[in-house]
Amino acid sequence: MTKRINLFKVRLHQDKNAKIFQLLKLGVTVAGIALFAVFSYINYRNIEINQNIRQLAAEKQNYLSYLMDNKNTEAQLRYFKSKQSQLLTYAKDDAHFLPYFKVLEEALKPASKSAALETVVIEKDRETSFDVSLADFNEVMAFLKYIESATFLDRFTNLVLSNVSLIQETNKDDKESVRNYKFTFKGSFKEIDAGIF
Amino acid sequence: MPEYFNTKSIGQFLKNEWTLLLMAAAFLVLVFLVIMSYRSQSDNLLKLAQMQSDINQLKSRASALQQSQAVSVSELEGASQVLSQLVPDSEDSFSIIYALEKIASASGFIIDSYSLSPKLKGMGKVTVDIRGSGDINAFMKFLEVYKFAGSRFVTSDKMDYSGSKAVAKTITLNFYSDKAVVDETNSPQLTEKDIAFFNEIKSKVNIVLKEEATQTLSTDSLNYQTVENPF
């Protein structure tokens, strides 16, 4: 029996493989070049970034040494600011009575002889009640005229004359009876800008 | 198994295609290098961003400090000392009693009574209801000065005054104490407004600042006669 070997079959197969390897080489070369370009770019950027870091480190060192030199000033500044903020917060608790009290004082001026602020109550929300006593009828008229004027009423959001009483008192020395008029008011002041303090 | 995939054909392949294998190995090394470089770049970018943020913070602190140079350290220390007396870090009843005495003497309005717990400790707001006597002028002076005259910051939220009897039935006074909250992240800056704020307070308050006793050594005391030979 004769044994036959087909030599062309192996050759054909080898040619086919060689083509694939050739293509593979080309692919690897192209990908390698691209990858090398990426690698180069990344390294170039890395060098740039490292340079920036070195510059910034030097800058940071400068700032740190400046701040170290002025450590005491900065600490004082922070403390001052903190206390200032506390003071400004607490100042809001204050009702600023003086300007409101002055408004009432002003109201008594037209009837200055015998007029007196009997009692004054002012709350933080500017709610107020006050009693005014007057001895003379003419002064009562002057006082009433003033409190009905826009100058006075404009100081209040609301004001009510809640009570008027006539008190007759006997003077111990001359035993003459003295008439006292007492006016009780209730209302609330309009806000007066008195500044922070 | 195909007949071309045997030892002989592998040997043939290595012999013919060793360049391909070398290229593949070089490619893998390159891939590894690219990954490492990329990682290193990411780390560096993070470091750069962190550094940039640190510098921005330091820059703003330094610039705030530079702009605050209008006031000297000693002035600032004085201001802080005044403010720390007005709002101390912790409360004590003696300071309140002393403040009430000072307010009374500054206004001429006599404080007749008040109640205060002797075990006053800690921080916060202490409310004292006082009763006092004085004519309307003294009372108005009291209203004018009570906030700062006692060398403590005081607010009031209720008053009940009787003009005919010249007495105040109730005046509610609030005293404050609180620790300074120092915000390290913030860059405080001293503005014209702050200086005006402090000047306004300084004009109202009468606090004698303690000056550190500095012992100076006279140079004359060092100029004594010296001899070379002690014998």
C-alpha cells in the first residue's frame, strides 16, 4: 500500500497563520505607538503637575511663616470678632427704654407745672402703660391738646386712654382740698431706631 | 488535537514569530506603565487640588491679617480685654454686684434691692430684677448708662417706674457671660466698621486696662568696674 503525504496542505495552513501574525504585529505596533503617546502625555502632565506642586509648596510655606509671625495678632482678632458677635447678639435683648421714656417726658412739657408721670411700664415688645397726674384744669387741657396732636400720636401704633379719675386730696397745711386728675393710658410704641447700643 | 499544534510547530512558531512575542511583551509592559502613570497623575492631581485649597485658605487669612494692620496688636489686645470684661467667659456674682454698684454711682439712681443667687456659676444669661429710687433725672441717667457703666454689658427688657414716688418697682437687667468661640476655618478681618464699633464702646465704657509691669534692666547697672586678675 502506498502512503501519500500532501505537502501543500501544511503550506497553505502556514501561509494563513503568517498573514494573521502579520496583522497582529501591525495591530500591536499601532496600539503600542498610541499607548506610548498616551504614556508620554501622562508623564509630561505629571512633570507639569509636580512642578506646580513644588511651586505651591513654596507659596504655602511663605504664607505659613507669615501667619506664624502674626500668630498673636490673628488670635487676638479671632477673639475680638467672637466677643463682638456675642455683644451684637445680646444687644438685641435690650428694649432701648430711654427714647420711649423721653417721648412721655416730652408729653408733659406743655403742662409742666404740676404734671407728673405717676407710673410708667414699658415692656420689651414696646407695650406700655402709664399714668399721668395733673393738678390744674388748664394744664389738663394743654396736656390733652398735646396728646391728641399728631406729634404725640405718631409715636404709637395704638394708644388708649383707659381711665380718667379725679382724686380730691386735702392739703395738711392750709386744709384746702386739692383736685388731682389722673389719666391712665395703655398702648404700644412705634419702634424708634436707637442704634445698636 | 490538530496536527500542526505540536512541539515542532510551536518551535517553528517561536523561531519565525519571536518578534511578535517580543512586541506583545513590550505592549503589556507599556500598558502596565500607562496604568501606573495614570494612577500617579490622579494622586498628584488630588494633591494639587488639596494644596490649592490650603493655599486659598492661607491666602485669605494672610490678606485679612494684612488688611487688619491698621490696628496694632496692643490696641487689639486692649479691645479684646474690654470686650472680655463686658462679656466674661464665666459668670460670678461679685462681678454683677460690682457692676450694679458702678451703674448706681454713675447714674445717681440708688439701687435699693436685688436678689442674686450666690452659687452663680457657668455661662449664659443672668437676669436680675432690681428695685431702686431716684428722681426722674437720675432714672433717665440710669436708662442712659446702664448698658456699659458697670463694666459689664447689661440689657434691660422691662421697667416699671413711678415718677410720683420716685421709685422703680422693677427693672429687669440681664448680664451675659460666654466663652469666645474661635472659628479656625474662618478668616476674620478688621474693618472700619469694627473699629467704629469698638470706639463707640470705648466711649461708653470706663475700664482701666491692666498694663503688664515691665521690669527694665538699666544698662548703667551693668557698667561696673571689672578686673582681669581676681587676686
